[in-house]
Amino acid sequence: MAKFLKRGMDASAIKAADAKVRETVERILADIEVRKDQAVRELSQRFDHWSPPSFKLTPDEIERAIARVRKRDLDDIKFAQAQVRNFAQKQKETLRDLEVETLPGVVLGHKNIPVNSIGCYVPGGRYPMVASAHMSIVTARVAGVKHIIACAPPFHGGPHPAIVAPMHFGGADEIFVLGGVQAVAAMALGTETIAPVDMIVGPGNAFVAEAKRQLFGRVGIDLLAGPTETLIIADDSVDGEICATDLLGQAEHGPTSPAILLTNSEKLARDTMKEIERLLKILPTAETAGKAWADLGEVIVCDDEAEMVREADRIASEHVQVMTRDPDYFLSNMKNYGSLFLGPRTNVAYGDKVIGTNHTLPTKKAARYTGGLWVGKFLKTCTYQKVLTDQASVEIGEACSRLCMLEGFVAHAEQANVRVRRYGGRNVPYGEAAE
């Protein structure tokens, strides 16, 4: 049976915090829907101390921002975007339009149609999330999305050059320096100066994730990607230092980021906890990472690998890093995860920043029913049907008529009956099933 050496915050406390977030977001969305630009500007001033003449960057402002980025950084951004673009293109190549004759004269098919317009949110409050621009904008471009707008919060009183650069290189048509719920709401609902989009994508804090949840239906969303989560599955083939480093590497995202160690070695578990305490004394982001670890960190010791799989699937973490003698065992057996990082040579930071897989992933157990953002999220798989012969229409129509009457849908049945009469010469009384 799994044994907890450390537990995170009580579930009831987390639920209470979520309720406060929900209420705050409801008020903000209602205000923006009514007062539009005026509400957006007031909220930006209140939360970000930012109220420029225009939130949208001009081409000259974009160029000036990019000019402030070091050449090495620009090269690295372009390298990362090349990896993301290449993997997204390979994923797209697995998607095929389909047309098949399922019965003589009956043709069914589907087409993969890109979403027309999207809004990409790039977080940048605590840290400028440069890589999030690659993950949403580049992937959407590969999918064939026609119009892309992008928002990121101001950073130190203006646009962050290292976010503007990947937005521009990735292919954003419009770039806005605007953050938080107000940015997501403006893109989804539209204002006097921001046209509404069909879909909102990108990660964010708990407020951004809640805004996406509440807006879903009015617009599409990629998924509910809230505060970062990480789960490390390890055995004694690795040591406490690498486990502690990788746990804190994700905990520094923010004080609400869970970091969990799952192991079958109690020695490794205790060594990792000691290493975390040591590293928190020298880590520059220790204030943030330390609070996340104190409030939401967990250490769980299991009897064997099978129990580790069961616990991992229960946790359904966003990121799962496997450092065991046989990491492929977990690839073969785990079902609930956002993305797997297999073996000690890789880590979550690679996926976050540069390796090519998408870092916008499901959180809060959403990995039980969805994967992360990928090129297919920007494509609508839409079906169509054709009936080419009289005989096929009559064959389908007779069965359809009877099934409609079975359900009590008389007018539905007549849609079938009129074709049975016309194309089959059958005398089917009005309002009765074809026999």
C-alpha cells in the first residue's frame, strides 16, 4: 500500500481557493461583456499598472522590441520554433481526409478544416513564458489557422522583447500587450478594438484557466491548462539530487504548482527531501518554489512498479518524468498523463522550452480524458455524406423510416418516406413507417 512521507494542502482548502477564483472571474467577465474596452483598460491598470494609448503593437514597435533581443537569444528562439514546427507538421501528416463507399451508392467522408481565428495567451506575469508563443502560434500556423492574435502581459512597464519576438516569428497577425482574465475575455468576447476569435489557447494561472472554463461554449478552448504540475516516478537507479532538482524545477513556476515524488525506494524518498531542503537554501527562486513544495509537495512510497502505475494514474499529472531502470514499462502501462519524459537524460524543462512536443498540457486531473495541445486541436474533423443511387437511398430510407417511428419522430420518418416513394416507387402512407 502506498505510504505518504509528505502530503500537500488539504483538498478542502484547495476547493475554497478555487471558489474564490471562480467568483472573481465571473465578475470580471460580466464587466467586460458590458463595458468592453473601458473595463479592459481599467482592469489592466488595476492589475498590471498598464494603460497605454493602444494595447496593440504597431509594426515599428514590434521591430524595436525584437531589436532589443540578443542575437544568441533570437537564434535559440528560432531553433526552438523549428523543433515545434517540425513535430507539429509530422503530427499533421498523420491526419487524413477520408472518403469511403460504405454500401453500394453510399459515400461517407470527413474533412479536417482549420479553425478560422484563434487568440493565443502567453503568460508573462511572474516569468516571461517565451516558449508558450511557440506552442500555440507556431502549431496553429502549421494547422492552417487563418488569423492569429496574441496577448501577453506587460513586463516591467512595457512589452517583453523576448515574448514579442517569438510571437512575431511564429506568425501572429496581431500582438497585444495585455494580460490576465481581461486579455482572455477581450479575445473571446470582443471589444471595440479587439475582434472576437473562435478559439482561445494557451496556459495561464488559476484565473486565466478559470476564465477559459467559463468562456467555453461561447468560444472553443484548447484545454484547461492551469498552474504547472509535475510528477517524478523514480527508483534507486537515480539519486536524490536529480529528483530534487527536477521537482523544484517545476515548483518555481508558482506557489500553486504541485510537485510529487513517487518511488519504490524509501531511501531515495528521504534523500530527495533532504536535497530539496539543501537546494532551497541556494535557489534564487526559492521563495516561490519553497512555498509550492511546502503547500503542495508530496512524497509517496510504493511497494512496486505496478502500484506506482496505479498511483500515477490516480494523480493524472500534467508532466510525468520517469527515471527508473525500465521507463518503457510506464509508457506501456500508464493511461493518465499530459506528457511523459522517459529516462534521466530528458526532463520537463526540455519539453517546456525546446524539444518540440507541446507544453500546453492538461492539469487538475484532466489528463484522464484529454491530451495536450497539438496541431489536431486547431482542426475540426467535419463529416459529410452522399447517396449516389436510387437503390441506396431506398435501402437507407426504409431502415431510417422505421427507426424514426420507433422513436416517435414522425416528421423525421417522412424525410425518409418521401425518398422511398420517389426513388423506389413505394406506396408508404403519410405518417407511417416503411415496411
